[in-house]
Amino acid sequence: MTETELTRKLLPEEKNDEFIAIESETFLQAAWRKFRGNKRALIGMVVLIFVVLAALFGPFLCPFSYETQLPEKNAPMSLLHFFGTDKFGRDIFVRILYGARISLSVGFVAAIINLIFGTLYGGIAGYVGGKLDILMMRLVDIIYSVPPTLYVVLIMLMFGPSVTSVMIGISISSWMGMAQIVRSNVMSLKEQEFTMAAFVLGAGDSRILIKHLLVNTMGPIIVTVTLMVPQAIFTEAWLSFLGVGISAPMASWGTLAQDARSLIEVYPMQTVFPMLAICITIFAFNFVGEGLGTALDPKQKH
Amino acid sequence: MSDMQTQTGEPLLRIEGLTKFFPVSGGKRLFAVNKVTLEVGKGETLGIVGESGCGKSSMGRTILKVYEPNEGKIVFDGKDITKLSRKKMLPYRKRMQMIFQDPYASLNPRLTVGDIIEEPMTIHKIGTPASRKAKVQELIGVVGLKPDHIRRFPHEFSGGQRQRIGIARTLALEPDFIVCDEPISALDVSIQAQVINLLERIQKERGLSYLFIAHDLEMVHHISHKIGVMYLGHLVEYGDADEIYKRPKHPYTQALISASPVADPKSAREKHRIILEGEVPSPLDPPPGCPFSGRCPHVRDECRQILPDMYDYAGRKVACLQYSPKAQGITLQ
Ligand SMILES: Nc1ncnc2c1ncn2[C@@H]1O[C@H](COP(=O)(O)OP(=O)(O)O)[C@@H](O)[C@H]1O
Ligand SMILES: [Mg+2]
């Protein structure tokens, strides 16, 4: 093509005199504006940042480790031991900080595995459709029909009780929701004209699936991942509380609550503190997830 | 209008007996495109008209192999592409493109205008990233948008502007043939002419061929060299645009033209509206014989039994028994 074409003036009758009505704002800018307007989501986010920072750096600032057994057992709350000590003389506050690391990493790892596996699985089922889709969704139903606890117990029996086993068990039992959400989004998006446009341009399957279908499912995917974290934290806490989860001396929040249970009538606060940590974190994640849900939904303008 | 045929006379696109049906519940088949035969010459526009649901989009999509054809042949530039695999189709995708009806749905909302226009070149590995960017800049100018539009998202544009973005995306591959599937029917009337003018100019500059789908015969007549009229998946009349517009032969074409608002009051033919009785039959349950027999004002007994061929008559092809060689023989006697 020549320069003249580039610089050539448009004829008057083909000039476009339409105006651009909406000011320039990218998808993420708009989402952030809507998210900021949601107080609960904002509070949730601040709490989460605080919890994550505490889990990362808190233990370095403490004079004791999670294993250190002090002479003072079952001490009450004080300036030295914010939440007191447990029956072995370990600082409960410090143990909750370490517990945060375990609980949060279980949550994050499960969420990331979900993100990758659930998205691919649902994306392929929805995109290919037909018999493969029926088969893949049948498998999802089967996996659903087994209670999540059972997976964790089975994995523990196979690989021994460890944080990794809990993560694997929880991940195996929780990716199906993501797969279903991605599948239904992909199914409706693939009927849209921009998908046909990509096909006519010669785009291959992986390009169509990733660049056109999954990119447009980003909102629901982000929300599902965010809500996945507290769900995994809760499952892990619940399992540990039942005694099937992570065991001593390492301790997740669920283990801490479980350890203190025998003394619940004498020292109830030893159970209350780890439970509070679980509740606050789960609520914060849910608030953020809910806020993202509205912020990333293109149908919700303000 | 000038007819720019090649020296060899071989058309750019030829379809023969092209058929596309969709399986529907109950084991039935919905014939969206039924044994259609037509040609598009180089640099030529073939306008396709017909009511909504008559199979125009399905035909355009089958030609571009978005839908696999069930019967018939698609010959592009002398090569039979009917059975080509998706991979073998790739070189032809560069040459055969499509402009869509809905400028809101045909652009990926999460890509910037620059990415949208660049994507076809990335897919076909044309040029370097830098040369592609330059090409995007150039195309933006060709379709009448501004350079700073490149970083914006589709939702920031009006319908006409989005259609321009779609046109730029298509032109990135420098195709020879474009299916325009009602490219202006979703636009404001005031914008329609601008987009039509743009398409006409691009055609003149690049010698492109269009298969231009629309339901407004007036407009199709204005931009087309040839016209094809479709009814219930069948092509019922096909030939020179002016001839068909001024002297329609098929009763359905006559009804369509009489129903369109008159632009030319000095028109020689006395305009009286032909009111068609009844509804368009369901394509799932077409009448036996001629598909138009149920609504045709000139219907005869044989029309309900015999499916007419495309007969040569008065310089065009018409699928109506009035013009069969036999009927013509009778009139001549
Ligand atoms: N993917 C499909 N599956 C089943 N039926 C279809 C499909 N696409 C189109 N049809 C049917 O084929 C017929 C022709 O549709 P279409 O080609 O969209 O017509 P037009 O573009 O002329 O309005 C309609 O009856 C429509 O319902
Ligand atoms: Mg259509």
C-alpha cells in the first residue's frame, strides 16, 4: 500500500461524524472504580492484606518459635503473650501467625490448582461440546458424589499425613465448580459472532479458546478463585479440627482449635482465638469475592 | 455498472448445487441452503436478498466453510475447496473473508482496537511485529478512524465506527472476496450510507469481490452488479442487477420489489403493491413442488408437484414453471 492511501483524505460523504459517547476507561479501570465504591469489599481487602503480611513477616518479629515451650503454661493474655500460652507453654499468638501460613497456603494452592485445572477442563468441555462434553461432565458428577473429606482421608492414607496431602485432597475435591462455571460461559460465548470472526480469520482452537473465550470469562474465573480460597481454608480447618488434617507440632488454625478443645471449659479463649482467625479471614475473602463479582460483571454499570 | 471479468472469464467464486441442512430434533433436516448455484466475478458485487430466515447467512457461512457443506461444490479461483480440511483452508482464509451483521457482537470486547486489527496478521504470520503495527496504523486511516483509537476498546465506539473496525480487521489480510452479511442493517440510517460508500471505495481501489447480503432490494440494486433472490433456502431468481430490479420475472421478486418503498416516482412501471397471502412456510416443513407455491398469485396445479429448475429466461435465471422451456414452447405455439 502506498503513502497516498495513508494520508489520503476521506471523501465528505464517507467521513464518520459519529461521536464517541463513552470516555476511555479500560475494563480493569472500570472494575476498580466499582470495587472501590463497595465498603465491605474494601474492608475485606484491607483485612486480607493485613492477614497476609502478618503471616509472611509476623513470625520474624516474634521472640519465640511455634515450638518453643515456655515454663509458663496456660498463661492468660498479657503484653508478652498477646493471646496467652497453651498447655505446653507455647505462645498462642505466635502459633496463630504460623498457622496463618499453613491455612493461607492451603487456600492459595487449592485455588491455583483449581484455576488451572478447572479452567482448562471446563474450557475444553464447553468448547468442544458434543460427546466429549457429556463424558467430561459425567465425570464431574461422579467426583461430586463423593464427600470431600473422603478424598483427603484417602490421599492421607496413600501419602501419609502432611500439608501436601491435605492440599492435594482438597484440590481434587473442589475444582468442579470452576469447571462448570467456565464451561457454561464458554458455551454461550462460542455462539457469539466474534468467535465466528476469529474462526473465519483462521484462528486455531487454542487461540479461540484462550484469547477469545477464556479472556471473556475472566470475571467469573477471578470471582470463583477468590471464593475458592476461603472454602479450602474452611475445609482444611474442619478436617484438622476433626483430627484428620495437619498434625503436631505444625499447626493450622484448625489444628490449634482442635488442640485447645480438651481444655475448652477451663480455658475457652485458647479455642476462640484460632476460630476467630478462621472466621475473620473467611469473611474477608467472601467480601472481596462478592465485591469482585459486582465489579467484574459487565452488566452492572455502577 | 462495469463488469470486471478476468480475461479467462473464470469467476472468482463459483458454487454449484450448494446445500446445507441442520439436523433438528426428531431426526428431521432443516434445509437452510438448498441446491444453490451461482458465481461471483472478480471485482464484482453479487447482492443476495430475501426475507429473514431464508438462508442468506447460512449460505455465506457455508461458502466460508464456517458450516461444512452437505452437498454441492465451492470453487474458489479455480480450486475446489469444498472438502479442504481446516488446515488446508488457511491460505484461502487470507483471501476469503467476512464482515458481520452485528458490530456489537463481532468484536471481542476485551481486546483493543489495535489488537483486533492486528490479530489476523498474527494468525497468518504476516510481517514483523513492527510492520504489523504500521499496517494497523494504515488500516485505521483507510477506514476513517483516528490513530489514537488504536488503544481503545470496542465499547467506546458507536455502531458505525465498530463496523469500520471490523472492516479494517478484514482488510488486514488483503482478501479478494468478502461476504458482507447485512453489514449495515444494525446501523442508524444516517450512518448506513457512510459505510456503504466506504465499502464501495475499498472495492474500487482493491478490485475486491463482494457477496453482499441484505434484505433491502433498493440498496442491493444500488451497489450490486448481479442480484440473487432467495426464498426458503432456494435461489429463485438470479441475474443482472438492473434487469432484475427493473423487470423482475419471478412472482416472489415481483412481490418484493412492489413492497419496497419507491425511490423513483418517474419509474416507468406502474407501481401497484402485490400483497402476498399467508406466511413464509417453516423451512422444516416446506410445501411440495415450488417452495413459493403456497403464496404465489399465479400458482397453477403443477406448481404444487414439480420443483422448478433455474430456467434461462430474459437474460437471467428464474426458478418458476411459467418460464420452463415447455411453458415457453406452449406460449410460442
Ligand atoms: N446453526 C443452526 N442450526 C439450526 N438451524 C439453523 C442454524 N442456523 C440457521 N438455522 C436456520 O436456517 C434457516 C436460515 O437461517 P439464516 O441463514 O440465518 O437466514 P437469514 O440469514 O436469511 O435470515 C432459519 O430457519 C434458521 O432457523
Ligand atoms: Mg442473516
